Amino acid sequence: MPTAEPAWQPTACNLCSLNCGIEIQVDDGRFARIRGDRSHPSSEGYLCQKASRLDYYQNHGARLTHPLRRRPDGSFERIDWETAIREVATRLSEIRERHGGHAIAYYGGGGQGNHLGGAYGVPFRAALGTPYLYNSLAQEKTGDFWVNGELFGRQTCHLTEGIEESAYVIIIGANPWQAHGFPQARKVIRELSKDAGRTLVVVDPRRTRTAELADIHLQVRPGTDAFLMLAMLATIVQEGLENHEFLATRTTGHEEVREALRRVPVDDYARRAGIDPELTRRVARGFASAESACTRHDLGIEHSLHSTLNTYLEKLFSMLTGNLGVEGGNNLHTQFVPLIGHSKSPEEGGPTTRVTGMREISKFFPPNILPLEINTDHPERLRALIVDSSNPMQTAADTRAYHEAMERLELVVAIDVADTETVRCADYVLPASSQYEKWEATFFTLSFPTNYFHLRRPIVEPRGDTLPEPEIYRRLMVAMGDLPDRFPWLERIARIHLRLPRLGLLQKALAITLGRKPELRKLASMVLYSSLGRALPDGAASAAVIWGTCQFYFRRYAKQGRRAGHADAEALFRAILESRTAVPLSTHTYDEMWQLVRTDDGRIRLAIPEMLREIDEVRSESERPQADDDFPFILSTGERRSYNANQIFRDPEWRRSDPEGALRVHPDDAARLGLEEGGAALCESRAGAIEVRIAYDDSVQPGCLSIPHGYGQTEPAAEGSEPRQTGPRINFLTSSDHCDPLAKTPYHKYVPVRLRPA
């Protein structure tokens, strides 16, 4: 008889913030076939070429399968979990006792798709007493979060875009054809490109695939996005194209902003950006007069000069024209599980680091300053680092500074799935189960008017002796004496509650427990994991925190939750727990979006003093800032391509093209320098040098270079051979001090370099 075909198991992709719904056929642990999940309410069966190769994430040679401890000679030895937990807990406790919790830092806490484990890092950090959380969001987005806080009252406010419904779309510093960033990106871009009644404008120094499909490509000079946006915004103001009613009723400070824009020399700024002034004006007029319009931005302007200012200017487009809180415009959205928080300014008592005095933004600290907090003799320097699901030795700026920092630390603990470059610097390695071996979720709930959440079930058995991150944290907290091993009474109440949720017994019992032991309040989610988690079916202990989240979410958005089909918080939790795909959380009307503004009077505070000052200051900036004859090229690092993804893809065999991450060079520049197609070259910045492979490409401007991220990983050595590096380690070219002055976001898209044959 023929063998039955493996069942299709619903789950989601973990490679970008969208986490599209997919279905996988598993055959003997391998992901034999992958397809889009048509029942997923957001992605609707959409699948990109990267998601179809997820077997290279799940099954590769660098998977960690057992706890490891570093020997004195630098090699690793296998140890059991009991030993690993005891020794790590002892050393963390000793550092905390000698130097205080501020001597310990935490980096990561969940990649693109494993935020559920990261949620339990919150009580772990609280138990340690560390205020320091570093992660990739703080390397990319904190300038944007800070601007949101100034505009809308809280840094937790975040804008999304209605590209699917919009008549006029400007995409600035993003290439969604490769990077996605909104649901069904390629389908949406194709439809927008083909519709004669709609307009797509792309602002990008390189002629990307998204730019090729645009009606208008504004091929801006690198680092001059602020000049171009100022020229367009000034056109709107100087020609009286603002939505005066919107500004008068929905904003404050609009006259200060308009006065700053009236002083902008439009023609001069457009030319400095490399764009024809009349075309600049035409785009501004088109956006302002469209029936609906929105903007979409990403790292192209967040990792370039004037990073924080760029995100402010991008938001002014929708606010000056009244395209906020409307269909086809930009809109605030809810957060289901708060992925980011709100930080007070230092003047208001907000925390700062002990060595550099860096402010906290959205509860994060930027990776750019982390080595500076370690590589010093300051008495309150960092002495221990816990890294969870992250690889700063590859992804953070200034790899050399990170190497020095890792060597100076007294303790480095890595919690990860794979044997990464950061793992190899650790003293202890605690192996986690992969994202398809445990219950998981993403907290990137970014949709409006309906927001969705997908709790994913495991579809394969854990490999080796691994644990989910919540259990690793629980065991460490128990060993450190910060958490009881069991909560027998709460466990019994939780089991009753799951049968009879209308009685509300769990809420009452939890309140009694935390009231009797107030020291546990900051560990509430771990208390839930240790009690409700044991009662949840099918090993879904990690989902316990979602029950608590549902209580808070429904308390605030009850009407919108019922509109999405849920009678109460318990019904929402049951729907999430039982569904095999994404669940609608809430549905807002566009008028209700204004309830998400968190200022005291409900109005947007347009005039941000720091940003208005910078608008005045850019006038004096030189034509090519921070570049000179010694480093005449501008390198954009971190380009998205068809065969690069984030650092969780450790198997280079999935790259069917561009296996070495070639450096794109304009053919005229290559000919002038004597660089051969496919040949080797040395790319050198002020920070360091790397060898690269050359690819001729006229999609980049003369004088500009582009190189992808996600390469430079070191493959484990096969028997009898040396480890092999695959592609460029781009952060040997970047430096910690080449960054935005406010948020410390690195200027990865504007790195002055020189180039010569190797």
C-alpha cells in the first residue's frame, strides 16, 4: 500500500515581522513541503521565497542540543541542565550581590517570531534588578519611538499604513519587494503599480525592484533624505496645500512647524538631494491633493544621516495633509502584548546608564553604547551579559569593540538555538528549542483597523536536550532564590478556572497571592507560567502570559474585542489557545483611532523643539557630510536581497544565488578602479577592512556601494577541516560613534569607505 502523505500542519514564518501563516509537511523531522496558509486572515496564503526554505533554519549543522560550559582553554564541554542552572545562578547571584543588578545587562529576548519566550525575560530581568535591556529594536527604531512619544504622548504609540486602500503612496528608505513589512507586500505593490488611478512613489538611492515598479522613483543621493523630505513638505506649506481644518482641530504647534518649513529653500534642497526641483514639487502636490495618501518608511532612513529627524519628517506628510486616522492613510494601532514601553526623559527622572549616561527610550538601550559600558575601568561598569536569541557579535556595529567587551566581562551566558558567533564568546550556553519545537508567537501586532495575533503550536519534537526559554528562566530564578519552585494552591485554582472561567477564581487567587507576597508582583507573568502554565493542555505552559494579556487588553478594548467576535477576555484567550491560525483581537473604527492618542488633550503635538532646531541646522551641512577624499565611496550596509535573511538562518546552502553576498558596484566605478566582475576587493572604512566579492550593478549610483546583511557567519568545521566564513562580516566596517546623536542609531546606510583590488 502507498505511504500516507504527511499532514499539513499550520504555523507561521519566523523570518520577518509579519509572520505570515504557512502550512508545513513534516517528514522525519524535515520540512518536506511548505505552502501559504489560505485560512490565515492576514496573509491569506501569501508566501515569499524565503519562507519556503525554512527547513534550513530548523535542520542545520549548527543547532545546539545540550548545555555547554567553557573550559579554561577556550573549548566547550557538555554539562547537564542541573549543573548549568546551578552554576549560572550562583555566578549571577554573586555579581548581583557584589556590584548590584546594574552590573548585569540583558541583550535580545526573542527574535522575529519567538517573542513568547522573551516575555518571560521581563520577570527574569526584574529578579536580577537590571535596568538594562539591549536589542535589535533599539539598534533600529528607537529614534522613531522617541518621535512617536513626543507627537502622540507615549512612545508605545506606533503608526501603520493603509497601502492597500491608498490612492497615493510614498515609500521612503524601504524595499518591501524584498523586506516586506506589510501584509502580502509583493501582491499589494503589483496591484498598486498596475492601477492607473493610483500613484506609487519610491525614495531610494538604489534602483530596487520596488523602485522599478513605481510610477516615480526619486533616486536620492545617500544621506540626503532629510533635504528631499524638507523640500516636499516646504512645498506643501509654501503653496498652501495643508489641511487647515485638520491642523486646527487635531494638532497643536502647527504654526511653529509651518514657520520652519516656510524658511526652507525648496529648489536648493531638492538639488542637494539629487532630485529635479519641479519633480519634487509635483510629488508634494500629488500627495497633498490625493483622495487618500500614506507613507511607509524603514531602515533606509533610520540608519542614515539625520535618522531621528527623518522619521519625524516622514510623519509630517500625513499630519500636514490630514491623512491620519482615515482609510488609506496612516493610523495608530493597538499593541496586544506590549513589545515596547514608554520611558521618561532624564529630566523627568528617566533612567540613564552608569558609564555613558545614555538615556533609555521605549525601555531599551542602544547596542551602539554597550561596549562603552564594558570597555572601561569605571567602577559601575557592566560585568555580566545575558544574550537571548540574538547575535550582537554579527549584527551590532563595531565588531572589534564587541570582541574586546566579551573578553572583559566576568560572565557571558548565551541562550540560543544555534552555535552563533556570540555563543562562541559565552561562558555558558543554554540551548533553547527551536521556534517550531515549542509554543511561540510574535508580538508584532501592527494592523489597523483589525489587529491579529497568532499563537503557534509545536510541529516537531525538540531536538536533543533543549528547553523553551520560559523554563530556562524559571529554573534560574528558582535557583537564585527569587521564585518558589511550585505554587500548589494556584495550580489547583487554575485547573478549576479552565473548567469554570466565569467564576473568575484565577483572578482572585492571583490577587491574593501577590497581595500576600508583594515581592512577587514584578514576577507576575512567571507566577502565571508556574501555575496556570502547568494546567494548560498540550504543554502550552508558555501561553500562560497570554491569559494575563487578554485580561488587560479586553479591559481597555472591550467594545472593539466584541466587534471582533469575542464575548469577553476569557473567550478571547480560548480563541487564541484553540485556533491553529491567527485570531482577530479587535476591530476599531477610524474615528476610534483617536482614542489611541495619549496626549492630555488628545491632540498631536507637532512642534518638537529638538527636531525644529535640527531643521534649521541642516542648512549649514556640507554637500557630502562625513565623506572625504580618503574614503570617497558611500557604502550602504544591510541590503535586503532574495537570498539573505536574519541571523537565525545558519545554513549557507539555501543561497542558490549570491552565495558570498557580493558588493554591488557601478560598472563605471569598477572599470576606473580595475575591479573585475566576480573578483576580490578590499573594502576599507575608518573602522576596519574586509574582503568582498565584486558584482557590477548599475542599480547603484556612481560613488555608491551596497552590501547585504545576514552573511559572514562561521560554519562549524567538518572533521579534518577549518571553520569557514561565508560572506562579508560587515560590522568590521562600522563604528559605534558613527550614529544618530539622540538615539545612537548607527548610520549603517552611510558608511564612507574606499575600495581597491585585493
